[in-house]
Amino acid sequence: MGKKNSEIMIEGDMFSETMKEAQRAYNSTEWEKFKKIFADSNKRYLLQDFDLWGNTAFTKAVRSDDPKILKELLGKLSEEERWCVIRKKNRAGNTLLHEIAEACNVAEMADIVLDFEKTIPLPPELAEKEKAEMAELSSEEKKEQEEEKRRPLLEWKNLKGETPVFKAAKFGNLKMLTHLVKRAENLPQANMKIHQESATETILHASVNGQYFDVALWIIMNMDKSSLAVKKNKNGLTSLQLLARMPSVFYSHYEPQLFMTKIVYKLLPDEGYDIEGCNSFDRLLRTPARDLETGEHQDDPRPPTTPVFKRIIEPIREEKKKHRLAERLAKFLVKCDYSWQYYRYEERNDSASKKLPPVLHNVAKRKQELDWKRKQKVLRGKNEEDEQETAERHGKEPPLRVAATNGITEIINFYFEEHPEGSSSTAFLGSSS
């Protein structure tokens, strides 16, 4: 069986009885029933929207983690219809491959789509049909879509600017990420840079935001680590600045209520939390990328799977794993961070650049202006100016100051180990104003 599906299906008149029955089977994860409904029905149901988000039965079938279901359903369609299905985007701009990257842990599921694309040429009739559909678009939109449709499916982006590789990292799907990266690297004229950034953040930001630190470490080991570590998101924050805003992921903020929990935590080993075949943190940093890609787990001590372990020890082990991975990630990001040099320079020039806001001597006018601003904030929430000011303020705070404010001693200690030359600068912690 697959995971429990929490999505709500709208069962109004817009869906046929067959589709509503399939929706119920999907919601209850009855995959054999789901497959049988479409196998026994007219194939036109496979090409119709399954829900209001513009998904099809295929994008839902990937959540079964059973490649046979996807293969059998695709087998009912002609080659041209299969091409339509794998190139179709839902309302969020996600293709079938995007959905596989997010929700599926079986590499064979992605291979079904990618192997079909590789072996079966795109029918000329479908290409002409797509051109006709783009005729009403603006010249800029048309150009973008034409360029995308010439690229392989692994390089297609959704409305947020995310490729399937990016989406696998964003949702912490490490197994699928490693597989898709390997497939992407084998493409003719492979463009790995296209997977590293969305419209708002880098692939490293996405994994840190989701607290998928094993994924973040894998990205650092296998992608353009020196560049990604210092890049900023739309709010002007580096990955280290994001991490410095997450005190709960570090041991220094771990405060279990039960004494027994503390004992179990201490007794658990500091190593053994593997990342694609590595069972040692020190070995992880020395292991070449090609060894990580194999996914083999030789000499990897797996934890026991007894009921007692799963109920009591496993949650504590997962907590310790998170702490250790976050610590290792922080150590690397601190090595790449030289923000203290910029803040030291800004400190010397700060007095010359400061400007005082205009002073309104008319108290009534000042009160009227403040009332107007308050009303605007209530009506529209945060306006663009407020958001821009907030982003600029956050981006100007050095990571060490953020970590100190949040009491993350791990990051503070790493800083003074890696950058002792900057420890005497007041700008290293930022101004207190």
C-alpha cells in the first residue's frame, strides 16, 4: 500500500461516476482497485483531469510507489497520447516527472518516463498541435515555451522555476535526487546549472528550508558547492543565515522533558547516520562524489527494527541524526562565509552613509501620517516597502550575530575556530542598533 492521501477531492457533477470512484480509491490508497477502474474503463478517462488541480490518473499513480501501475496505465495509450501525458502540466506547472521527484522513492518510476522520452521520437503532429496552442501567447511567453519544449523533460520548470531535480531536493527525496542527477549528467549537452536555482532560491536554500540536512550535504558534495554556499535567496539571505535562524535543529537547544530520553540520547553513537553509503561524518567529507552516487551501504550498521526500538528509541535517534547533520552542515557553511570582512568595511563607512529621517514639527500632521500608514498596513497586510525593508534588514545581519541572538553555540564556536582573525571586529557581530 502507499501513503495515506490527505487531499480532498471535489466530487461534483464535473466528474463522471467512474472518475469519482477512482478518486475514492486513491483517497483510501486502494491501488489495485484504482488500477482496475482505469484498466476496465475507456482510455479517455486517463487523459481527463483527475482533480481541480489539473492532475491526471498518472500523476496520482506515482504515489503508489509501484512502477507496474504506471507502466500498465501508460500501456493503454498510443505513443502520441503517452507523449501528451508526460508533457502535460498541471495548474502549478508540474509535469509527471515533477510529481515523481516529489512523492516517489522508486527510481524505476522516473526511468519509465525518461526511457520513453529517450527511445520514442516526438510525433510531428503533437509538435504542430503545441505550436498552435502557443499562438495566442505573448511573444515573450511564446519564446520561453518554445525554448522549454526543445529541452529534455528533466530541464522543464514549473511556475516556481523548479526542475524535477530541484523539486526532489526541496522535498527531501534524496534517493530520487541522486538518481535524477545521474540521469541529467548523462544527457547530451547536459546543463546542470539549470537545476540549481528557482525563481526565489537555490537548491541548497530549498533543502535547508525543509530541514533536509542530509540532502543539503549531498548537494554540497556533488554540485557547485563553493557557489551555492554563498548565494542569496530573494530576501538576500545565504543558506548559513537561514540555518542560523533554526535554533531547534541544534543540540544546544535540545531540552527533553524525560530523564530517560536524555540517557538514551547520550548512549546513542555520534556516528552511523548514513548519507548514501557513508556511515561516518568524517568519511563523508572525504568521500568522492562518485562513491556517494552508488548508493551502496557496505559496512553500514543498520539500526534494529524491533517494536521497542521503533516506538521509543527511533524518535530519539532521528533527533540526534538531525542535530549531527545540522552541525556538519553549519561547519562547512561557516568555512565558506567571509561576511565579517564586508561588515567590517561597512562599519568604517557607516557614519558617512547614515541619513536621519525627515522630522515633522507639525504634531497633527505627523499623527495623521502615522494613522494613514497604520490603516494601509491593516488593509493590505505588509506592503511591498515593508517587505523590502525587512528583507534588507535580515540580509544585512551577519550570520554570527543571528546565531548569537538565537543562542546557537555550535555556529558561534565554528566561527571562532575558522575565522579567528575576524573575532576582534565589532562588525563580526553586527551593530547593536
